[in-house]
Amino acid sequence: MAKETIFSKIIRRKIPADILYQDDLVTAFRDINPRAPSHILIVTNLIIPTVNNVTTEHEVALGRLFTVAAKISKQEGISEDGYRLIVNCNRHGGQEIYHLHMHLLGGRSLGPLVV
Ligand code: 5GP
């Protein structure tokens, strides 16, 4: 059993968050420190620490991240203008929470990806 994370506490409703979607595989909620008008985190319910820990067993849950991103982008009214999906991995990727998640960012022009 992986160590509990802030996100697993949100998934289990032990700490509050603005949850937009939840099913058996993923949970989506608004980022506490939004970097765009819509900034949503879509998190696997299973604690997968980083992309480096991904296996074929996770493929259905990881695919669900994309179908939920598409669904929420429509709900947010940003699908036509577009948005950015980001998954950070480890230190150089700027990962802060070691529980695999996808950032959905939109609602303004994000410009080119600057690193
Ligand atoms: P990372 O850098 O790991 O890809 O992104 C972690 C994200 O989680 C950051 O954008 C940060 O603002 C967000 N975050 C950290 N703690 C919390 C929290 O307690 N609640 C919510 N909703 N977001 C959080």
C-alpha cells in the first residue's frame, strides 16, 4: 500500500477540495493555486507516485485521465479555444505531489510551452 498523499486524502474526502468529477479510477478537482482561469487536476485514485512507476496495469486509469479531461474541458467551456495537459515527473519535471496527476489548464491563451 503506497503512502497516503494530499491527493489521496482529497479522493477519500478527508480534506476538502472542489471536486468536479469522480469515478472508480480517477478524481478531478480544482487546483488550490490556479495558474489559469481553469486549472483542474485529474488524479488516479490509485497512488502511482510518478510516471516512472507506470505499468500496463495502469493503462485503463491513465486513459481515463484523457476522457475526463475532454469531458471537463467541455463543461468549463474551454474545449473549442483549447487547453494544455501537463504531467510532471520528479524534480526536473517540477513535480510537487508524488501521486500521478494531469493538469488541465485553459481559459486564456497559454502561449508556447516555455521551459
Ligand atoms: P505538481 O507540481 O506535483 O505537478 O502539481 C501539484 C499541484 O497540486 C500544484 O499545482 C498545487 O497547486 C496543487 N496542490 C497542492 N496541494 C493542494 C491541495 O491541498 N489541494 C489542491 N486542490 N491542490 C493542491
